[in-house]
Amino acid sequence: MSSNLSYVQISSCVNPSFWNKLSELKLDVYKLDVSQQRIWGYYTVINSLSCPITVMEVDSTSFNREFSAHNHLLPFQGWILNTNTIEQFKECDKAELINSEGQKLYQKIKDGDVFENTSLLNTFFVLSFADLKRFHYYYWFAFPVPRHVVVEKVHECDLENVFSLEEVETLNSAYMNLNHCQKAYFIVKKRFGKVLEVHTVASVLKTITSEDIDDYYFAFHNISYDRCAVGSIFRNYIAFILYYCDFLQNRTANFISFNLSRVGSQITCKKSIVYKLKLPTKTKDFYTSWVGWEKNERDKMGPKLANMKNTLDPSVIAENAVDLNLKLMKWNLLPSVDLEKIRKTKCLLLGAGTLGCSVARTLLGWGIREITFVDNSTVSFSNPVRQSLFTYQDSVDMKPKSKAAADNLKNIFPGVNSVGHQMTIPMPGHSVGESMLEQTKQSVEKLTQLIKEHDVIFLLLDSRESRWLPTLIASVENKILINAALGFDSYLVMRHGIHNKNYANEAARHPEGYKVIPGNNLACYFCCDVTAPGDSLKGRTLDQQCTVTRPGVSQIAGALAVELSISVLQHKHGVFAPAYYTTSQTVPTQELTVSDDSVLGLVPHSIRGFLSSFEHILPATEKYKNCVACSDLIIKEYKEKQMEFLLNVFNSSKHLEDVALLTELFKETDFGEVLEFSDEDFST
Amino acid sequence: MTSLTIEDFNRCVEDIVNISDKLMDGWKLQQNEGLENGKYIVKKEQKVLPLEQEGSTNFLLIFEYHVAFNISYGVPVLCFNVWKQDGSILTIEQFWKANKKFKDSNMHDTLTQMDHPVLRRPFLTLHPCRTHEIMEPFLERSKNPVVSWLSVVGPFVHLNLTEEYVKICSS
Ligand SMILES: [Zn+2]
């Protein structure tokens, strides 16, 4: 009941470092050279219990001149042909390629090179195309073997049934002493009554004759896990043997399918199999017709594609690492935080100075990917030490801050989409002459457009007047607006209400002892400040263009501005998130805690900090009905008259006081009283 | 409180490599000359595991295990990368999905992604914050605390040491 020997092909396995090295060599060494390069592959000699497939691996050491030997590895020797274009990869004649590879091996058999290094019979070939921009690698492995090698299994039995225990031991230790070039194929000689000998192929193959053939066993390291099959490269061994032992055509010979396994601390070849095999007759095309292209993952004869973008592209690695950091926070601490919402949020930073830089960097930390800067100045020599996105060179180059900030942000994290607009925001009381009219109109339109396109607006400008227009537009557009302003050693970070009133009356849960203001009804920067901007009636400590600040103030305020915006974003009601506060008249009976509404805790209206005492207070204030920026009066006028109204305001801030009916109010009220009233709102 | 010194660690991993060489088990010693904790050991293993996102079919995966010394925690770390046959590396989420053991709530504390202590590249890592706790009883009792610790934590990530290694802990 004899049958033919069946073959399994070894499976290729590419380590990530192989692609990395190939890219490096392609760029620095091979360039456009498409000649074949010699490479090494290797496989593990001991069958692993956890994996029933033998793989031949390639890695970065594959390109070394010498095989990096290790006692558990055996080499494959091969070539890689890396084409310059995908067309070359597709068009090259695969049948011709493998035949010529086979011819090369045949030449080595003929020339006797194989005697020096029998592992040459373990040969492979890689056809590849590396799309370095996309980190896509098209590749196809081949393990060339002669097409027509049919070997008949005449007899098979376990090694232990053929050799004594002592002989198996001799075989084992003799094998261990072989050089790694001779371990894949070797010859065992066992004459009746004599001691078992292990020889290299080189030392005995040519001496074997038709008379003493039965004393010899052609041993080969079997790469097949399936004991019923042998590795396909076994055919190269047959081709080699038949070349030098012509008389073996159509005759039987002894073979040892060598198998190493681990039993306790022992490595043993006990599980090897001894075959009596009938070798084929050499047909005319025995050495000229070769096969061995590997099937792809769909079990088709075709190339594979390795998409290594996630593994090799440093910008993708950076992006994934940043995201993972946030995911770990979500998984470990805040399961209900919506990272996707944060990731999709578009942030507009009005001002790219100390606050703008600090806000942008903290936004990156939260995984924000869309950041737009608006600023009108250039980087000066005093800026880089306080404004964390700039370098000395930016000041030498006098780069516009908006552009420098956007560029440097990308250097810090390429995954961010950051853009800079150099632009002056039109201000109340800053008259617009004839020559500037067109540009002012354009600026208003552009600012309006930018606010519409973004989800969160950060007001980080260095003057009070410049905050007016964005405050008005953001309120009309119902955007989340976070405002930060600095004093010498104090700061204010606050969120503004919006014009939308729909939500205002929904009863928010009302913890005892607290007052509450619905998010849309919160005061804006100007509500608390009854005079129109651009009119410096009274010296202020906050928000003066020339204000000198303690250096840490902007970092603290910038960070708080971002955290406040994220808390609003993560609140169930978003911009409508209510603000709780206490006054001297109300005594809270319970601590406010994190509720379902807000995974990140409370969302205050404003945070006032004082470095002189290292204290924070969290005042909340309602909208002021006569506010020069967000009151119904102003918004109604703006909606009706648009640019005409704005130009009037730019030319005279007094116009605002008229529209907001403040002028009238001033007539009725003592000015000092108004200020006292506004001060009380800030007390806790 | 006793702890493992770098010298102890180096001796332990050298022992592992010596045993491995005899067993042909594949552990290799690597050294980065410029670093105090430059020595680490590496081993590759093939596994066949189902990957959920790809139709639950079995995939051949290569695990590359590294055991290195983390100076700030003062403990050894077991980190590894896993890749498919084409070389693409599994993300931590793909790995979790393929590993039912990590389905419980504390999987994120147990297996995380950290920079390799020597190579400074991201690797899947058994979080080192509990390592000292696990190692402490071994520090006095075991001749090779690294092996003792590895034989406890390794199985969580498919790394099983044969008993030949464990033997040296008590001899
Ligand atoms: Zn207002």
C-alpha cells in the first residue's frame, strides 16, 4: 500500500522590522537600483506546541551579510527584488522569475556550492513593491522547487524502531555538533554491526555507490508539522541527490525525516521518521521547470499587501499614542466621557499670545484635532519665553503669531489640523476711515464665518475692546464661548451665555442652599461691566494691553479655560449647563458632587483666581438686560442693521451705550451705585 | 523593604538565557551600551489565536516578548508586541478582543501600552505598578525572582516558562 509523499510549503512571516529596514535601504542605498539583493530567512528547529505551522521569518537582520545564527534557528537563503513601481511589480513574468531562480539553485548544485552549505537548498525569493509614502508593501514570496518530483513512499516507521536507544542518542549529539550550514541536510551511515555515523553531505555523497546505498540514510530536517507530509523544499534535496547519484533514479533509498522536540529539559530526535522512498526518473525538464509561489490569505496564487501605516508611520504612531492616553483615562477613570465628541470639536482661538499658546497646548492634550488661530501681531523677542509655542527663531524671522503658532503646533503633533489667520478684529471706538472700510467689512465677514465654522470660541485677546465683536457674534450664533483675561497676579476665566432662550426656563435640579443660573442666561464679559468698551473711564487691573503679569498666570488661566470648555462639552446640556453658586445669604447644606449631568463635575460660570493668596472663587452672574454686547437690545439692532450698526459702533462706542439704553440709565442712577451693584455679584 | 537591583536583574536574565540556550528555547540577551538598565532579554513565539474583528478565524501571530528593567518602578517589566504574518502589529484593543482573560473590569490596569524601558517605543506591557507586590515574597525565597515573577504573570499573555526555569529558583 504505497503512496506518494505529500508536501507542505513553509509559510512566510514578515517581521515589522523587515519592512522598516527595506524602506531605509530603498531610500538610502538601493534608490532606483532594482537588482536583486541577497537576504536571509530563518525558521525554528524545534516545533512549537502552540502553533501547528512552520514559518520562515524575515526581519531587519535578513539584510545582514552573514546569517545571525542562534542555536534554535536554521537559515533560508534568498533574494529580494524590490521594484520601483507597482506596474513593474504586476507586469514582471512570475513563471520566468521562478524558473530563473530555480536555475540559480541548479547552478549551485552543479557547481558544488551546496556541499559547502546545504542550507542553500532552502531557498526563497521575494518580489516586492514598497509604497513608502503610504507605508503599503506589496509582496509575494516564493520557495522554488522543481515541478516534477514525485516520490513514492515505500515504507515508513518510527526512528526508534530502526535504531537502538544508544544510536538515537549518538544521532542526537552528533546533530548538535553540526555546523548550522549542515544541519538542514546530512547523511547517516549505519552498517550492520557497526557504529552509527553522522556525516556532512559533502564528505560522503559522492562516494555512495549502488552497492552500499542501503547503509545510508539521507537525513533532512523536516519543516512539516504534519507527520504524514514533508516540507516542499525536500524536493530540492532529491534534485541534489539525483544530480550526484544518478543511479538512484527509479530506485529506493533510506531517508530520515528529522524532527527535534523538547521532552523535559532534553532535546531529542526520537520523533523522527525513517522512510524508504522510491526516487523518480529525471525527466527532460527536471531541472528547468520550477514552481513554488506562495498562496495569499485568500488561498489564491497572488501577492499580499501589508498595510504598515499604523505600525511604521511615526505620525500615525504618535496619533494613536495620544488617543490611547485619553482612552486609558476613559477606561480607568471616566467610562462615560465622550472622547469622540471632544475629538470632533473645532476650536477657534482669538489671540495667539500667552493665553493662546497655553490654550492650544492643553487642547492638544485633550485630543482636539482642529485648532484655528486668529492674531494680528508677529513674534517679538520677548515672546518665546512666555508664549510656549514660539521659539527664538520665530522672533528673528518676525513670523506672524497666528502662522507660527499653527506651524509649531503641527511640529509638536502632526495629527492636528491647525491654521492661522493674520487679522485684526474690528473694535468699538476704533474709527474706520474711508481707506479701511473695505478691509473692516472683510474682517467682520471673516470673523463671522470663522465663528460659524467652529464649535468652541476662545477669547484670548489682550484688550477689552477686541472682545466685543466676537462676544456679540458668538452669542447670536449660540456658540460655546470661553473668555480668559489676565491681571498682574489675577485672572478671570468665564463662559458666556447665548442668545437662545428656549432652554432658559427648564427647571434645573436645585441643590439646597445653592442658586442656579441656566447656561444660556449667563452673563458675558461685558454684562458685569456696565460701560461700553473703548471708554476707559476707570483704571482696570484686568485686561489692559500693557498689563504686566506674573508669568504663571497665563499658563494657569489657559489651562482653566480649556478645562472649563471640556466640562461644558461633556455636560449633558452642553452650552445650557447650569451654573450653581452660593451667596452670603445662602448657606449650602450639602456638597455639590459629580452628577449624571456632568461626568467631569461642576461647570462654574466663572473662575476668578488671585495669586497673591493662591485662591479661587467661582462667581456666577445673570445676563444684564442692558449689556452692551449680549443684551436683546444690542442683538436686535445688530440683526436688523448688520454692518451699518457695527460701523456706527466702531466709529463711536457711545453708540453702544445709546442702543443698550445705558445712556438713559446713567442719567437716572448714580454711577457709583451701579459699580457697587456689579461688585457684589462677584462676592461669594 | 527589599527590592531588586539592576545587578540582580542582570544576573537573573543571564541565568534565563543560559538555561534557554541549553533548551534551545530562544531567549536572547540584548544590550544597549549607553544605558544603566541596557540589558534585556527577548524571545519570539508563534501562536494561533482567533481575532474577533476578522470573523473569528484563527490567525497566526508572532509574539515578541521582552523582559527589561524599569528604573523608576525598580522592577522588571514584561512587555511584548504581537504581529500578523504580514508584519502589521496588533493594537492594544485588538489584543484585548483576542484575549478573553482580559475581558474583566481591571484589564486596563493590568495590560496597558507603555514605552519599552530601553527601546523607548510603545509596547504592550503588563503594568508594573503591582509587580513589586508580586515579587516581594520571591525576593528572599527565590534564587531567581525574575523567573518566579515571570512564571506567575507570563501565562496572562501566553508566555509559559517550562519547569526547567522554575527549578533554578529553588535549587
Ligand atoms: Zn453681556
